[in-house]
Amino acid sequence: MRVPHDHHHHHVALDGPKGDRNLVLAIAVNLGLTVAQVIGGILSGSLALVADALHNLSDALSLVIAALARRVARKPADAGMTFGYARAETVAALINYTTLIVLGLYLCSEAIMRLLDPQPVAGWTVVIIAGIALVVDLVTAGLTFAMARDSQNIRAAFLHNLADAAGSIGVIVAGVGILTFDWWIIDPIVTLLIAGSILWLAFREIGGVIRVLMLGTPPDLDTEDVLDALAATDGVTDVHHAHLWQMDEHRPALQAHLVLSERDWARSESIRNEVKLTMQHRFGIRHVTLELESCDFECPDRHRIGHD
């Protein structure tokens, strides 16, 4: 059961121009790093460095998508989108995670090919550029850290940067191994580790995004607890046709039919208000739609959850 709170009051400044500037700066440094890593990877022959560059490029693109989605999500509801545009960020997160999965699988295939046919790698170039990449990854993560708490979108980008930082450390290790022991095979091994971290993060996070798009119940709410609270309200004799879902990442919504006893029908509006207050204070559900029925005119074929 969740304690109700407002997800948007901690970092108000980052919801506007300051957050947008942070995103633009993060995009710029990632694009610059990507170019440097690709050039360095080609000159040194390091697949691990190219792999990290592709991951950085995906980070930059994910930040571009996130920035665009943030702008769209701010649009107010209109006749065409009566629920508003907040789910634009959820759609953007799905695109980013799907792209990450494709990238991770591609890097796995390339690393396996390199394992079967190891190639020489210039270790010093790898170490220097990966060291620069590590600094940029940490700077980008710092720019997106505060916003990541309240946005699936930005959280995706933030997790990308953490994976990048780990990948850069891995590339440095590979470069040192090549310089010290002439272990060329360590380059594709590190590439596999980078790809594995990408896939792990993407699969771990994509489920929550899909849950929102599929109108799943909020993960921190127990549906039966919510419905039991509805049924326990004085005057309510039955609850059916209930729907509990997420309008977006932070806003749960509830729709249900309540059957009232004949003697309590006269105070139906009072019961409705009591239920809405209970939902708000106990479960943090502010968007509540209730259809009230008298016990003499209940819906046929009632189902506690959902409709036929």
C-alpha cells in the first residue's frame, strides 16, 4: 500500500527550462564523445571502444527523444487527447528501451564474431579515450540524476549513462590487459560484458513501461486492498466493474460501480465524497470515477473486476 504523496514537488525547477538546459547539455557532450570514440575505435581497432561509442550514441538519441517527449507531455488535455499528453514520456521510454535491446543483441553478435577471429588492438588509444568517456558519462549522469527520480524517460537515459560508465571502466581494463599481457581476446570479452549490462538494464525497466501502456494496475497498489476499502464504506453493499490503472507514471486512476442500500440512497453524494477522500488519503488515487446504483437496479452479469 502506498503512502500518498506528490511526485512533482521535489524538483519543480527541473520540470521546466533548467531541466531542458540540462538535457541539451547532456546531449551535446554525449554526441561529442560518440564522435571521439568512433574515431578512436577505428584508429585503434578496438571493438569495445566502438561498442561503447554506439552505446553513447544511443544515450544521446534517447536524451533527444526524452527532451521532445517532455515538451509534448506538458501540453494540456484537448478534444483529441482528453487524458492529456503525459504518456508521451512513457512511449519515449518504450522506444529507448527497445532500441537498447536491439543494440545489445547486435553487440553480442559482433563480439562473438571477434572472439572467433581476434584482431590486434592499440591499447593506449583505448585507455585514453575510455578515460575521457568515463568522465563524460559521470558528468551526464550528474545532469540527469535529479530528473531521473520522477520520469521513466529520464531514468532510462540516466541508467544508460551508468551502464556507459561501467562500460568505460571495462574498456580501460581491456586496454590495460592488452598493453600489459598482449591479451587481444579481452576486447570482445569486455564487449560482451557491456552488451550484457545494456540488455540487463533494458529488460529490467521495460516491464514497468509496458505496464503503463497496457493499463496495468500501479505496482505499489494492491487491487484487492483498494476494492475492500470501497466495499467497507458505510452504505456500500457491493462493488463491481472496477478498473484500476495508471493514467501515466505517477497518476493512478480508479473507476467502479458501487451499489448502495435502499436506506442509504438519500445520502449517495455524501458516500461518494467519503469514498473519494478514502481513495485519496489511503492510496493516493485522486482521479476517481464512481457510478452509484441502488440495490433495486444493479447491473446484470456483475464482475468485481473489469467488464465482460
